[in-house]
Amino acid sequence: MLRFTLLRFLWAIPTLLLVIVLAFLMVHAAPGGPFDAERALPPEIEANIAMVYHLDEPLPQQFTRYLCGILKGDFGPSYRYRDHTVGELIGNAIPISLKLGLFAMTLAVIVGVGAGTLAALRRNSLTDRLTMAFAMTGISVPVFVVAPLLVLFFAVQLQWLPASWSGSSSGWRFLLPVIALALPQVAYIARLTRASMIDVLGSDFIRTARAQGLGTASIVRYHAMKPAMLPVLSYMGPAVAAILTGSVVVEEIFGIPGVGQFFVRGALNRDYTLVLGIVVFYAALVIALNFVVDVLYGFLDPRIRHQ
């Protein structure tokens, strides 16, 4: 198991390096510059600004400097948020984004696994068809459509929940953003759980458990649930990535001061160091979570680590 874990970790390093290289090149290939929106400045002042931020250096030298800074935990200064570094901005915003993502993933797993298991146990029934219809709807409708609809119905029409982050200081302000983020993942997890549970329930060891007189609840809890969760566990990595990217839209719609809102405003303000820092941070987080999922998958399925 140690060799399996070490190999997964070694694969994660070049993946993160490739993401950093591509993100750096794409940011610097974008038209314009971080100070183009400022009023016209004398050439001497522009040259001084470029020298302070090392923008006058060749691109390979800029990349080397940036990579060395990342290794030290320094993402550089923000071009727009004066007297703040990118690391400080991300550090202040990440607790809110992580809390939002954790709540959304927890809701998605609980509801998705429960709905998928219920649909598998009542295969081809009305419950099964309604669950799968809901799942297809959740997959088809994007987050940027779901979030405004939730605001329109629950905040504007019914006035049950706050429409934005600033509309309340209680924990209820998390509810609509969490639901908007979790709904697509609930749909995917429900479909995966249903298909996997149906396959497991048709296995020989399940028929043996039924022959021994075990009830359905005991069979599902002690025998079928663990192998049925392997496809769901494999999907957790992409699900976390989808929630992180979806939070960019959700945080902007609900006015949540998280990392996603900083990313949107950094892109609009051409704050390239902020955009690049958030991309690298998200990439490192997704790679780390996929690494954890791979290791857990190896624990649950010994065949993986033996291969």
C-alpha cells in the first residue's frame, strides 16, 4: 500500500507543474496589461511600475521567479488590491468557500446516495422513475440557471430565505447557495449509486446473504453498500472540481465574499497575479483531493493497489 500511495503522489507533482505552466502562459498571452485601465502615464513611470513588478523581465525569468515564489508559499502581490498579497486575499476568503463546498458535498452525498439506493431497491417503480427524472433534470440544468430560479422562488416569491449574502447574518444565508451547488452533484451521485447498487444486489454473495435469512436493510447496510460506493468514491474527485468551479458562479450571484468572487473580479480588473494564484490554488486542491480519493479507493478495493 505504501508503494501505491507513493506512486500516486509522484504522479501528482508533474500534473500540478503542468497546470502552473499552462496557467502562467495563458495569463500572459491575454491581451492588454494589468495597468492598461489606468490613466495615461509618462513612459518613465510606466517603466518604473514594470520594474517594480518585474514585468520588464523576459518571460522565462518571470516564470522562474513565480515558481520559486510558489515553492515558498508566496503568490506575489495583487495589482488591484493595494497593500495586499494574493496569499492574504486567498487566505481570508478560503474559509467561506471551503465551508460552502463542504456543505454542498455533504448534502450531495447524503441525498444522492439515499435517493440512488431507494431507486435501486424499487427498480422500475414510480419512485425509481421519478428519482431518475429528477436526476436527468439536475444534470441538464446548469448552476447559473438553478441559482437565480432558487432566488426568485424562495427569496422573492415566498420570502423564506435571504436573496444574497448581505441579506442576513444567520446561517440561513448558506442554504440557497449550498442547494444550488449540490443539486447537479445529487443527480450524478444518485444515478451512479442506483446503477452500482443494482449490479451489486445481483451478485452471488448477496444471494447467499438472502439465503441465510438476512433482511433487505441488513444486506444493504453490511454487504451491498461498501462495494456499491466504489463508483461514487471515484466520482468524488470530479465532483469536488465541479463544486469548486460552480462556486465561482454561485458566489458572484449571491454576493459571497469567497475565492470565486475574487477570481471573477480579478479577471475583470486584469489582476493577473490574483487570477493565476487562484487557478494554482484550486488546481493544487483538486489534485490533493483526487490523491486522497485514489488512496481511499486502494483501501476499499485491494485489486487496485495490487495492480
